[in-house]
Amino acid sequence: MMSAAQSQTLVSRLEALQCHFTWDLDIRTGLLNHHRDNLEYIGTNDGNPWMGHIYNLRGFIQYKLGSNEEAQKLFNKATEAFSRIRSADEGPWLVVNYGNLAWLHHHLGDQAESEANLSKIDTLNKKYPSPSQEELHPETYAENAYALMTVSRGKTLVVDYFQRAIEMQPGIREWNTSHALALMYASKHSSTGLEDDILEKMRIAQEQDPENLYFAAHYLDQRAQRGERIEDEARELATKVLRSPVSSYSGLKPLLWVYTKYISVDEAIDLAEEALKNHPDERDLKRCVTLFYDLKIYGDKYSRPKQDIIARAISLHQEVIALYPDSSLRKKINLAKIYALSHDGQAKADEIYQELLERDLEPADKQMLYNKYAKHLYFEKHNINMSIRYHMKTAEIPHQSFFRKDSITFLEKIRDRRRDRMCGEIREFLANLQEP
């Protein structure tokens, strides 16, 4: 049995590690099931150079979900995957993996096994030192960047970490491609948009990694935003995507957005349905297809969608909800909205909302639900007073979000019109509203 001093020393060593347990990953409790589902869909075939990193991240998500046994299985799979991909039993790419295992065994109470993994890390660090004494090993930067990009892609650290990895160890294709993607993601939060030098980096990455269809779809999108005609290339890319194994990196989802923006929503749905016909049992593909039916249904605010489109969307949403029982809140809300557009569907929409309102939800999810229900009451039920009540419920939840801002904006408009009998109450409510 370890003494108190030995235990404290072990914890200090664990806290000094570079691994998923010590990185600042934006994984809120309410998003764990969502991230787990997305990671399962990425795909871990032998041709995926990120396979070991995916297993590591999946293992950490399972740990956060309370499934230690599954976490250990996935961390062990990561070890095996790295050996296959790198064609070597050891290397600096295992430092993060052993760090995860050291932390997991510590939490399991197996301090001897935790110590054993710490010893493996020490051996690797001595045998494979970083090319720069003042920097982490490039393999560590690359894995940290991948984890950040996968669960919180807007972080500027992703770009920085990939850049550091590439500068110390150039020539690794997937690092260059991911760095270009990270630059593109970061530019979405920039007021100036995508710079010419980033587009050039994307062009070079495309030439170096021509089989990366996911990247190819994003590159097409960026070129189209610059005014290039890409319709023929998009249809050619669609042929390749449909022949590829289905995963979130197959390129289908970004390509469907390209179709939606630059060709047509109808062709996007046709392409999605063809992919689903080829892979009828792929649950995340069904989830992807529902997004484009939602776009078809809500994209034209001047006309109601045809009932056959609504019926197909309802059917797909029901299937996806059954396939993702742990992360179906948004899909259930969307299903209620679609039911409200169908003939005789109001009662079913109300039933879904009532079932959701009775759930014990986290503040952010509750806020989203109240905001959506308030709009349902306003636009579909024409119950303005109850809609106002639910917008107030949204706003008073102390969590800063789009839905809170949206509800506050709605209440301010009602207040400023001064035509509703609740204007005085709204004015007082907004005056006393506390910022989160």
C-alpha cells in the first residue's frame, strides 16, 4: 500500500503528463453522448492515419461517461492501432496513450499499473526526445491539436499546435491537411474571411492528399465562395464519395452543403438518398440526411413543403431518434416542428413538446427547449401570452447562449411595440434580468 507521500508524488507526476486527462478539452457533460456518437462515425479502418488518436479520444469520452471498462478497451486499441499504422511497437506517438492509461489505472485504484505506464513514458521521452528542448514532442502537439479540433474546432490553439508539429517534423501529410483545415475553421470567426495564403495552403494540401475527399469538399466550398464555378467538380467528387466507405470523413456531409449552396437542395437530397440506399444500415448517415430534409422544409419561408417531403422527413427523424436515444433532444424538437407542418399533426407536436418539458434537463438544453417551444406557441398555436412566458423562462436561465439572446430580442420587440397587455410586465422583467 502506498504511503500518503508516495500517493501525492504519483498524483503530481500524473498532473504533469501530456494527455487527454490534463488537456483543456471543451467536453461539457451535455455533449458527451454527442461526441461519442460522432467519434464512432469517424471510422477506424486501417487506412485512417488518425485511428490511434480516435481510439484515445473515444476512450477518454467513455471515461467521462463513467464507463471505465470500455475506456480501457479503447485505450488498448489505440496502442494496437499506433503499432499497425507506424509499423513499430514503440515510438513517441505512444506517450499520450500511456498517459491516458496511467490516469485511468490511477482512477481504478491500480497504482502499480499506473506507475508502470509512467515508467514507459519516461523511457520513451529519453529514447525519443523532442527536436526542440523547449517544446513538446511534435507527435504530442499533433495529437493535442487533433483532439481540440475534433471536440472544439474553433480554438486557435489547434492552428498553433499543428504549426509547431509541422515545423519540427515536416512532411507528414495528415498534419499538413489538418493544419489547412484548422486555418479554414479559424477563418470562419474572422471578420476578413479566408485569406489568400490560407487558400493557397489548402491548394497545396489538396495536391499532397488527393484521396482525402473530406478535405476536397471543403476546398471546393472555399473556391466556390470566391466565385469559381465548381458544379462539375462537385458532381465528379460525388461519384467518388458514393464509392467510398461511409464515415464522417468520407466527404459526404461537406459535399452536401456544397450542393445545397451552389447547386440545389433537391440535388443534395437526391445525393443523400442515394448514399443511404447504398448504406441503409449506417445510422449516422440517416442523421446526416435528416439535416437536409430540415433545410428543404424550412429553407423556403414563403411556401409550405409538400406532404410527401414532410412524411419522409418524419420517418427519418423517427428512425434517427430510435438509433440515438441518448442524444435525441434536438431531433425530437425538429420532429415536433415537422409534425406541426403536417396535416393533423398539431396534436402529435404538442405531445412531443410536453414529454420533453417534463424531462430533467441541463440548463443549456432546457434553455434551447423553452426557446423552441415559445416559438411553437407563437407561430403554430397563436398563443402569444404563453409564448412570452416561455421566452421569459429561457431568458432567466443563467446561461449565455444564442437561445437566451434570441428570447431577449423577442421580448424587447414586444416591449417596444407597446401593443401587448403584457408590455408592463415584460418591461419590468427585462429591467430586473441579471446577466449570467
